[in-house]
Amino acid sequence: MTEPSLHIAHTYELAPAAGDEIRAFLDTAFEGDFSDEDWEHTLGGIHAYIHDSGGLLAHGSVVQRRVIHAHRSYRTGYVEAVAVRADRRREGLGGRVMGALERVIDGAYAFGALSASDAGAALYAGRGWEVWQGRIGAVGLSGVEQLPDEEGSTFVRAAAGRPLLSPSRKLIFDWREGDVL
């Protein structure tokens, strides 16, 4: 077994076999609850993944989303598809993936955002991500739609050297098919 190594690549840099391996990994890691739309949300940004001679151990990606706050549109690094192989959890692999994604957010975005499962919330909170205390919506075909089910599970993190936005104003995400957040 080789030492696990971290790889960082934009979607366009992934060889077809690597993309197929990541998709299969995510299908397994999310126990069949990873849809084609979830996969589409994972693409178009930076992937951080950990591999050893036995295969893929962990993955996450950060993609650009537009978020409106207080009448201003922000370029936001949105974290997607963070997973660690079941038999390798609690070894710090998720933290290594998040560290790589946070460096991307610090260098390219105003802030980071993500939607956390109950199982993943502790990882993000332990890294300084904060639950957004304000309202959440998305720009839909009929205007801004409220997303009350996303409140309490949406985390944000200021990019290095930037202030975190005020929760007194709503975050309004761009629309997309499937899970909006």
C-alpha cells in the first residue's frame, strides 16, 4: 500500500478514467444517494482527492456559484461531493481534502458555502465553518424562492482576509436543477 497522496485538478484536467473512478466512488460513498444532478453539480471546478495504491480514499470539489447578499452579487466557492471511503473515515482524510478546497476558496472567492449532512456537520464546524444564521433563498423562474429546509444546514466561511457577510440579510443562491444547495 502506498502512502495516500492528495491530487488537485480542474474538471477539464481529469482523464476520463479518473472522472469515472470519482463518480463510482461517490455513488458508493453516498450509498446510492448520489444522482446525475449531484454529479453535474460536482463538475466545472477544482477537485481535491486522495488516492493510494488501493484506489480513491476521499474526494471533494469546489465550484463557482453566484450568491446575492444585500443587493450585491458575490463569486462564491461552493463545496460539493465531500466523501471519505467508509473504511478510512476518522483518519484526517476529509480534513486534507477540505484544506485543499479552502485554499482555493481563499485565493479565488469572496467566501465559501456548502450544505452539510448531519454526519458531515462536525467536520465543517471543526474547521471554522459557521452555520448561516440568516434566511436562504434561490433565484427561480418565478423570482426569489425561499429555501427554509436549507436553513440550519448551510455553512459559510469567509475567504482569507475578508469579512463574513451579515446574517441580518438573506443569502440568495443561483438556481440549478436538482438540489439547489
